[in-house]
Amino acid sequence: MAQNQAAVLVDKDDWYQLTNADATAISFQIVTDEEWRNGIFVRVTDDATKPTEEYGFRYNTKSELTYNLTLLSLRAGAGAPKRVWAKALRDAVVVIVSDNSL
């Protein structure tokens, strides 16, 4: 079942899956951190395997809603990304997520 504005707690010590299952697009917004100096790294994978990389695309807490972002736009090269993962830059944050889980 697709996530519809689900709250996901994302910490800095591990990758947390934002998508509920396989998806092709995602919308998300970081809703905590009043100082606006934090954010998240975002990565995609082709399956439910957690990323092993340290970094990913960076989104700040100042960013507006990231709306209907295709998973293909987060992947350079071959492959068919299906899952989105996030890791906080500094302190844990809450991310509100909507996806189109298949």
C-alpha cells in the first residue's frame, strides 16, 4: 500500500527507507529542525537492499516540498530504481512521505 503523508523518522547513523514498497515516484518534505541547518541525504536502490554509500543527493530543511520526483531522476546510469532511502546530515529529522507504491 502506498504511503500517504506518512511520517518517517530519519537518523544520521543509518539509511532509512522512505518508500513503503517498490515505487516510481515520491513526494517528501522535511518537517523538523527549526534552525534549518540540517537535512537529509537521499539514495535509490533497485531492491530492498540498504545503501552502503556514505552520501547521496542532499536536501536541506529549508527546501520546499519535493513533489512527484521520479526515482529515475535520482539515478544516473543503468538500472531501475524502486526504493528511496534517506540519512540525516546532523540530527534526526521527521520526513513526511507520499509514494506511489506499486
